[in-house]
Amino acid sequence: MRVVMLTYHFLPRIGGVEIATHQLATALVRLGVEVSVVAPQGPSGAQPLYRLIPLPRWRGVPRAWRAWAMLARLRR
């Protein structure tokens, strides 16, 4: 099974959404699920177990509509 998670906020920012997304993605990978997280930033330091895809930004604002094109590429 493959799962894609799209979030506007992610590590290294600390908050409920950021931590929950990271923990859920990590738990799914440990269960054998192929996980990709589309987010504006990524965790600094250790490499996560899941694939991290940077969300395109324009002048510091995430461009979520561009994520649909990226998701179409992931289907292949």
C-alpha cells in the first residue's frame, strides 16, 4: 500500500499537526506501508523513514495547488 500525506505545516516547526503527521508517517512505514509526505519543510537532522517531497513555495507561501501535479507523478 502507498500513502501520500499533504500538510502545510511540518517539522522543524513544532506543533500538534507537525508531530502527529511525523508520528503517523513513521508508524505506517514500520507497518510496511510506503509513505510520502508533501510538506513545505522537512525535519532537520536525522533522515526520516518516509519519503519527503518539498511543497513548492512562492514568496514564502506554500503553493498547495502545485501538489496535485506532484501527486500525479507519484502515481507512476
